[in-house]
Amino acid sequence: MTGQDNTGVMGAMPNNQMIMQAKELYGQIDPWIPNMDFGDRRLGFDFERPILGGTLGYGMDYAWDDENIAAYAEYVTGLGG
């Protein structure tokens, strides 16, 4: 053991090729997995992608209780640094 808090397989074996492949696959599908909050009864998603020197963000949120749907889109550029 390394003396670190190696909770879970990904923490215990960070340099294992199978673990690295699993992390890469998860990174590719993670943006497509909706955010689910069963306590607040909400479902939604958020995407952010770098484009033309800034970041394009968009998403939506649906609440089961009041059947409210919210959506947003934004483009943000940084000041550099």
C-alpha cells in the first residue's frame, strides 16, 4: 500500500491500463449521462465545449413536481492570463 486513501479500484490502481481505458471511456460518455436528483425530483443535463476561443455552454432541467422545463445557452470568453 502507498499510505494514501486508495478508496475504490481507480484510486488504488491509477496506472493500470484497464483502469485508464475505463476512465477514458467514461470521459467520453459522461457528457451524455443526464444529471438526476431523485430527492428534488429533477432531471437535466449540462454541456460545455471549447469553441472559437471561448466556451459554449447549454443545458436543460426538468422538474417532475411542477412539470417545469428550463433551458439555457451561453458563450463565455476569458480575459486570458
